[in-house]
Amino acid sequence: MHMPLEDTLGLNLLAANQHQADHNREHFDHWGLLCLNVMSSPGAGKTSLLERTLAALAPEFAMAVLEGDMTTQLDADRIEAIGVPVVPITTGRACHLDAAMVSGGLGLLRQRLNPADLDILWVENVGNLVCPAEFAVGEHRKVALLSVTEGDDKPLKYPVMFREADCVLITKTDLLPHLPVEVERIETHIRQVNPRATVIRVSATDGEGLPTWHTWVRQQRSLRRQDTLITPAIR
Ligand SMILES: Nc1nc2c(ncn2[C@@H]2O[C@H](COP(=O)(O)OP(=O)(O)OP(=O)(O)O)[C@@H](O)[C@H]2O)c(=O)[nH]1
Ligand SMILES: [Mg+2]
């Protein structure tokens, strides 16, 4: 079968990434930590959510963050400010983290702490609704955020991110009274592309839904501890 050269290159790239992601996952499993990959379009509220979540869960879990950003370390500074170990990964022109970058970030993290002492490793991906979904980094679970300001059609227009997600957070619900958007339509569209995902409405501003979200995180951590977390098939 003849395949265009660019398709072959693309498949090779993804296969090489998956190989590295599997390797990262072996490390995570060896260390006994849960790795969560947090993804969304730019500004949907990943760092704001992490700030609240890290502060809330710090008494229960030892955590660290790998912070993906194209050019700055601004998000890493925000996480550092709340006292959680963080390694910035600056991707340059790349619009997503890949497994090799995360492996490099892990190397830097290991200079600061022993990953075997961690319960949860968070990865904040580069703000982008398309590319991060294509590149596994070895995570156990994918979390996708969609803010209510983005429009209820986004799960249908950018399905890969939402199809891949284990948990979808509808963020910034405090803004709903000011917007011509029906949150039920957003949920319907998410379920249309991914009936199996857990969907939670949250606001990092007024705290709506955060207890439910934190319960989901605890459940994933507890499944990991029991070693019953099912490895998702390579998709
Ligand atoms: N009203 C409201 N604003 C929020 C909420 N969460 C975040 N924001 C605001 O949305 C903007 C972007 O938030 P960030 O947390 O930086 O978003 P992000 O997804 O980390 O952004 P990138 O990393 O650049 O992709 C900021 O001005 C936040 O204050 C929320 O729940 N409600
Ligand atoms: Mg951010």
C-alpha cells in the first residue's frame, strides 16, 4: 500500500512518542505515583484550577507539577508561589508537550526530590485544544478543561481532546449568568463525543464543583494505590 511521505512521517513520530510515553509510564508505575495530564485551550483555567486543587489536597498528598508553556515560566512561578515543587518545561515553537519533553522534566525533578515519595504528578500541558491530545506523555489519566466562554460547539468541533479525556471539567461556571450559553448543551455535546468521561462543572473563582473534582482525583489516586488502575489501551 502506498502512503504519502508526510503520513508516514506523522505515524513514525506518534509511534516514537508512544514508545517514550510507555517508558515514562514504567517509571511512574515503578515510583507508585499517579500522573494526570491537564489539557485545554489557552486560558480555560488550568493553572487557576491547579492553584486551588494543590492547596486543597496538599495536606493529603505529596505532589509536584511539570508546567508546559511555550515561552514563559509564568505558570511555574504561580505554582511555586503556593509551595509545590514545579519544573517548567518551555517548549519553544511546539504547541504541545511530548513524552520526551516530559522525560527531560522528570530528570530535572529528580534533582530536587525522589519521585517515589510523590503521590500525584500533575502535568499542565501547553494551552491548545488540538495537539496535546495526540501526544501521550505516559499519564494514567487525561483531564480536559472547557470554559463556558468558549461556546457549546467546541466538543463537536475539536472532538479528539474530549474523546481522549477521562474527566472533562466545564470551567468558569461563575460566568454563566452573564453569557448566552446553556451549560446543558455543552454537557450534551461532550457526552456525544465521549459517553464514558466524568463531566464536572467547576469554578476556580467561587469554588463550585471543586469538592466533586477533588473526590474524582482522590478516587484515581486510590485506584492507583490498589494497583487496579486499568492502563488505557494505546489510542
Ligand atoms: N471568572 C473566572 N475566571 C477564571 C476562572 N478560572 C480562571 N479564570 C481566569 O481565566 C484566565 C486564564 O486562567 P489560567 O488559569 O491562567 O488559564 P490557563 O488554562 O492556565 O492558561 P494557559 O496556561 O495560558 O493556557 C485568568 O484571567 C483567570 O483569572 C474561573 O473559574 N472563573
Ligand atoms: Mg496555565
